[in-house]
Amino acid sequence: MKKLWGGRFTGSAAEWVDEFGASIGFDQELADQDIHGSIAHATMLAKCGIITEDEKQKIIEGLKKLQHQASKGELEYSAKLEDIHLNIEHHLTELIGPLGGKLHTARSRNDQVATDMHLYLKEQVAQIIELIADFQKTLLEQAEQNIETIMPGYTHLQRAQPISFAHHLMAYFWMLERDKQRYADSLKRINLSPLGAGALAGTTFPIDRHFTAELLGFEGIYENSLDAVSDRDFILEFLSGSSILMMHLSRLCEEIILWSSQEFQFVELSDAFTTGSSIMPQKKNPDMAELIRGKTGRVYGSLIGLLTVLKGLPLAYNKDMQEDKEGMFDAVKTVTGSLKIFAGMVSTMKVKQEKMESSVKNDFSNATELADYLAAKGVPFREAHEIVGKLVLECIQKGCYLADLPLEEYKEMNSLFEDDIYDALNPYNAVERRNSAGGTGFSQVKNQIDKGKSLFV
Ligand code: ARG
């Protein structure tokens, strides 16, 4: 097969070179964007008088045929033709003859590939933003049903203070809100057109870059042709935003895995999102949560991979940059898949409210209430802390909890204790009374949920 750049060569490529250098195995994912970009380019060439109207018609007709074939998976690709750009150009020339070769006037694969990736990420990021919103709505629904479900809140994975389960879920809602904002902000930079930057220096042809940008739905153009073809920041931003999102999902995975263990039994995942064991008949494994936690690593890997690819590159295009694609495609697939699984997994998750509540009654997570009780009566908090610490120790030695100690024992420790301490020790009251802004008090949690919902109206 004749190389499209073969003019200055006398010898042929060494064995393995074609295959090793080719990106068609993965960049065929960009076929639609590539053709879309070419149609805009041909339209602009005609408008600027660089090709005739008739030539434009023929080129676009050919490209549309290829677009149709590509969408049905009927376009044949060859590694000998290196990448998606040369494969499409080859097919176009087969279809419409040497005129196909005019399409590449005033353009290079360097601005072409950058354009394709901007178009691709623009679509994908918009879809990811929608998937995040879907998952947020699921969290809102579960939260609404669990405002008064109380559970132990943890620090250091040690029981700390009782909280509302809705409050816990809403923490993830706000993380996802930031993720969504990060993606939305990155769209400003994805939305710029590199097309017309040429190989690196622009072109002598009287092109109109603003026109192609407009045809492709971009909001503006790169101001510098070297930057236009060298920039992969928009992919790095996508990968870093995705890494943070995956980290959030992974933390929730970890909690769901813990919560569904025999030791916690706070939730039960639906059969639809769990698997069994081939040997142990009793098992119900939270595979999907484990897998999402595991897949987080590959998204981080793609981010570090691309940062490393780019760090030593002189301007402008270098072949190293072909390594930007697989990680990006993989991250899109991982993030999209994880979000879809998560929405289903959380909406079908059974919350074992009684188990959560009973566990919070059998612990010391109400100890802060007692310290606050004394502090509210004027005892310096540090002193109150010390007194309650001693009471906890006494309980541990006796094998009971704070609510089991009789009032006399409290009074012995400090005469300010009255029999309303038992109300204060009730974990439900402990949650209800935490009404500082953003706290776990039920009315605060309701507020949060209302604010969350208002983002979707
Ligand atoms: N397949 C190449 C890539 O993905 C396209 C750009 C090639 N440009 C070049 N001058 N060799 O980066």
C-alpha cells in the first residue's frame, strides 16, 4: 500500500515499524469526529475560494458516505496507513479519486488530531456531567428517606459521634457537585479550536479559522498555532478531574464494602449488583464496589502517564503525543461505567436502619454529649472532657455504657449532673441537637437536601 507521505522515501519501513507506530488500533474511535472536522474544513476551503464549490460538494458527499460506513463498523482500517486520519483520506481518495487529496490543503494531521480530541472530549464530558447529575439525584432520594436514620459517625474508623445517615450520603452529594463543576469548567478550554494551526506555524492559504470553529461548535480558537498543536492540557484536566471523581467513588465503595460486611450489616446490596462465590455458598460479594475501587488506579495511571509523556517535549508536535489517546479513552470508559453502576447500586441498596440505630446505642459515641452538658453548665471544656473520660473508663471496667450508670455515680463525679443527662445521652437527641450550619441536626440535613434539590430545578 502506497504511503500518503511516501514521496521523499526510497526504502520501505522495517519489519514491525508500521505496526508499532500505528495508532489506528485505538484512534478509530475518533472516526466520526475526524470526518466531522474534515467536512468543516472542506466547507471553509470553498468559502475562502481555496477549492471550488463543486469540489467541496464531491468531497463532502464522499465523507458522508464514509461516515455512514464507519458508524456501521463497515470501514476497513489498515495499520499500513498508520492512523485514522490517513485511513479516512485513503478511503476518500478511493471513492472520489485524486480530488480526495485536496482535502488536506492548509491542514496537517497535527491540528487535525488535536481537533478530533477536542470534539471527542466535548461530547464525553457533557455526558459525564449528566451521569454525575443522575447519581446525585439517587443520593438525594436515599438521603430523603433516611434523614432520621441515625448511625455512628467515625473518625480513625473509631466510633466518634452519632450522625444522620442522610448527612453521610449528602457529603458525597457535595463532592460530586464539585466534580461536576470541575468538568463544566474544563469545557471552557475544551471548547477551543486548534484547526487551521497547520503543522505548527499556520498556513499561507487565506483560511478562516473562526469559521471552522463556528461550524464545529467551538467557542473560540487557539491564539497561537504552536500552542494549538502542542497543547494537551485539556486532556490532563480531564484526567485529573476524573482521578478526583474516581477517588470520591472509591471512598464510597470502601464504605459500602464495609457496611455490607457481617461486622457492620448497615446495608444490603441488591442481588443485581453482587456476585456469589464458586466455593462458599453463603457469600454475597460486593464485586461492583470492589471493582470501581480497583479501577480508580488505572485512571490515576493515565494521568501520571500523560504528565510524564509531556514533561520533556519540545514544541511543537512530537510522536510521543500519540500516547495521549489510550489513557483518555480508557478513563472515559471507566468513569462512565462506574457512574452508571453506582446510580443503580445505591438506588437499590437496602438500608438497615434498625441495625444502624442499635449499633449507635451500644457504644460510647454519646460521650461528647456529656462533656458538652457540663461545658454548657460552665465547666471548662477540658475539665469536662477529663471527667467524662473517667466515666467512660468506669463503664469499660464495669462492662456497661454511659446510659447504664446510675445518677448517683454521676453526681459523685460532679454535682452539676442532673437526671436530664439521660436525655442528652440518647443518640437521637444528640443528632437532633447538632443544628449548627452544615451540621448533622435533622433540620440542617433537610436544609441541605432542599439546597441540593434546588440545583436541579
Ligand atoms: N496518529 C498521530 C497522533 O495520534 C496523528 C498526528 C501525526 N502527526 C505527525 N506529524 N506524524 O498523534
